[in-house]
Amino acid sequence: MRLYRNFFTYFLICTCQFIFSCNRSPYTSTNKLYKKQSKLLARQIRQAPLKDSFVTGEWIGTINFNLRKPNFVIIHHTAQNSCEQTLKTFTTVKSQVSAHYVICKDGTIHHMLNDYLRAWQAGISKWGNNTDINSSSIGIEIDNNGLDSFTDQQIASLLTILASLKKAYSIPTANFIGHQDIAPGRKVDPNVYFPWKKLADSGFGIWWSDTTNIMVPPDFNSLQALRIIGYDIKDSVAVIQTFKRKYEQIEDKSDMLNDADKKILYTLYRKF
């Protein structure tokens, strides 16, 4: 009888271990690290007085504050071959890259970071006078190797996320932009197949108007117009190529804007 009880106990333990191992997520360990890092950040926020402040008297904490809110949305393609590969990249310390959202080809959305926290997604970038895009933006990565079209499911999921973010944080329409916009010459994502017009028609980002009857002024400065839109014009060739890739959906290596290009740019410029 005792032997039977021992065998039963051993069987029960093995069964529980088997069930636990089957149900264990491959991201269990990294989820624990996420919680640990969040607690460390919360501990820093609760410091009173602030660790690096110059305190000359009694600590007095203001009661009028809240979390910083994002003001931009940056859209990327992953440049990887699967959603699983991207999730692994974003849960590996060595990669040093991340995003708030990842959208798989079947439309599945992975919300990987609290919207109020700073993801490492923009890198060295600039838009207008903003040189720290990571601190004011939400990054959305779409599973795409950089060569393919985006699936209908992905775009449907993206539009759902964008609607939620725009409402929650009052993000301006013009502030839904691509990685290529903030890093011309360094980045080309999302690729030429990305449906920017569809997004703009839904209220996310700007698009150009009919140019049939457009007369571009003789003194129109194309580079300054690109700057006013938001582009860093330090590398004028890269900016012109980025502009064509986004607004004309073409890979054009020329370093000049023709008359048709200028008409498109002029209609965009007039929106600012």
C-alpha cells in the first residue's frame, strides 16, 4: 500500500511538471524581466527627494503632475522573416531594440510595452526640431521583410491601433509618420508597398491633393518645403529619395525633383 502511495505521488508530481512545462510560455523569463525593470523605474519615480537634485531645504513634492504622453507614432517594417523572429529579437538583451506594438501577417497584435514607456525604436533620427524621437513616440513594427506587400489583416489591425492611440493621446494627424521620414538615408521602412494614402484617408498622416490644376510658384524652394513638413534636409539627396518612396511609391535614385514631384510637394507644403 505504501509502495502504491509513493508511486502515485511520484506520478502526480511528474504529471504536474509535464503540464507546467507544456503551458509555460517561451517568454515567461523575459516577462519576469519586464516586470522587474518596470519596478525599478517606479522606484526611481518615487524617490523623494530626487536622487540627483540639489536639495537646499525640505523636500516638497508637487501634486500637479502625470505621465508624459506620446505625440508621434512611428511605423516600421521589421525587415525580418517572421513575427516569431521579431518577438525573439525584442526579447533579447543583445539586440537593444524594441517597439510598443508588433503586428503579425495574420493581423495578430502584440502589445509589448506600455505606451507611456520609452521604446528603443527610432534610433538616430530627427523630425522638425525633435532629435529624441524615442522620448515622444510610439513605435509600431509590422511583420514584413522589406520586399513584400502588407496583408489586409495587418492594415486592418494597424488602423485599429492608430484610432485608439489618436483618441487616447490626441496625436496630431500629421504626426503619424514612417521610420524613413525621421531617418532618411539610414532607413527605408515601411517599404514602397505601404498604403500611406489609405492611412491618410482614415486620418493618420498627410497625403497630397489632386495636382491637375496646381501652379507651383517660380520661387518655390523645394528643400525648404521639405524642411517645413518635418524632414531633416542635411542630406538633400536622401530626403528627395525618401519623399518619392513615400509619396510616389517608387524607388528613384535621382537627386532632383521634376515638375510633377514639385506639384505633389507643393500640395503637401500648403497643409502646414
